[in-house]
Amino acid sequence: MKKYLYIIKTQIIKRLTYAFDVYGNILVQTIIMITSAFFWKALYKDGGTAGGVDVDSMLVYIIMSSVLSVLLITNVEKRIEQSVQKGTVATDMMKPVSLFGIYFAEDIGTIIALILQNILPILLIGSLLIKVPKMADLRDLPIFVLSVLLSFFINWFLAALFGMMAFSAVNIDALIQVKKHLIRLVSGSIIPLWFFPDPIANVLKFLPFPYIYQLPLSIYIGRGTRAEIFTGMEIQLAWAVVLFLVFLFAQKQITRKVMVQGG
């Protein structure tokens, strides 16, 4: 555990030294957040509700979506690709620490650094320029935090599984970008799924994607009954467990393949 804590500490220090990247990320997130705010204000210009949500709730939704996008940043796909391209993957797997444990610790370190660097400025900018993102019911805060943790694990396992494609395709840069934007689209990060056509929304409900963004954000703005929320979290937990088991199986297969072929 001390080894992984050291990796997390090193990654935090590393991230804190790249000020330009921080400013760039804040600028991009701010542009997306403000543009989305104008879009939803225009959509709700006549007042009322849409999808069972009013304009104030949607503005809170987009601010918290920007916050959540920082917490769900992953670099595991890129790290796998780099390891394969450099040919160091076999020797990395022989080290006295888990290769994917290193990637996981690095991502945790990155997120901790970004909480200080990105999330606080995003919340401040959103509060000043759009709306103070108050939670609908503070009693749901523990449920929200738990849902965000499950969201992180679902997203990370998906990223790790996707990154394993590098063992076959080697260069997956373009695919990584497509995957990230596609997940943002079908997870309710940009447009909540309750605005999607029913056939598409019904299909997506059986996939892990809505449980990455939409479920925790719905809890935050108070959309849905208690029964709906707990049912959603049960499905979210089930997906986290399923993806974890698939990840363990795929990791074992990849490790066996690398050791046999020598990297």
C-alpha cells in the first residue's frame, strides 16, 4: 500500500507543476459550461419544465456535470498505449507492484490534484456567472457521494478495458478520443437521457453509461423518487461488479499473452 501511496503523492506533485495545463482545462470547461447554460436558458425561455426538470435544476446539472467530468478523468488508456509502444510492458509487469495498480494510483493522484486546481475554480466561475449549484436535498449527500464513487469505478474499468486494445492495435489515440466523447454523449453528461427518444433512452438504461453521469447528477438535483434512485444505484453497483470481474479476467489474459510473447 505504501508503494501506491507514494505513486499517488508523486502524481499529485507532478500535476501541480503543470500550471499551463490547468489554465487550459479550466478555460475549456468554462466555455463548455457557459455555452451549455445559454443553450438550456434558450430552451426554457418560456418557463415551465421539460423532462420533469425546470431551468434552475438544469443549470445546476450542467455545472455539476463539469465538476464530475474532472473527477472522472482517466489516463489509464494512454498509459497502456505508451507502455506497449515503448516495449516496456513485459518488464513493467515483472515489477513487485501491479501494473494496473500503478495506473489506478496515478489516476487517483491526478484527480486529487485536479480537485484543488480545477474543481474549485469551476465551481466559483459557475456560481458567479450561472447559478450557485445548491444540492436539492442535503440529506441525499451520502447517496450522491456513493454514486459518484461507483461512477468512477465504472468509468475507470471501462477505460482500462478499452486501453487493453493497445495490445492488439498498438496506436489507439484516435479511438481514445472517440470513446471519451461518445461516453459523454450517451451518459447524460451533455444532454440528459430524458430528452432522448424513448427507444434510444430505453436501450441505454441497460448499458453502464447512464450510471456514470446521469444517475449521480439526477440525485444531486433531486430528480426521481427514492425508489427510482435506489433502483438505479443497485444497477450501478451491479455494473461496477460486472466490469470489475471482466477487468480481472481480461488482465489475466493480457498478462499471460505478454509473458508468452515477451512484450
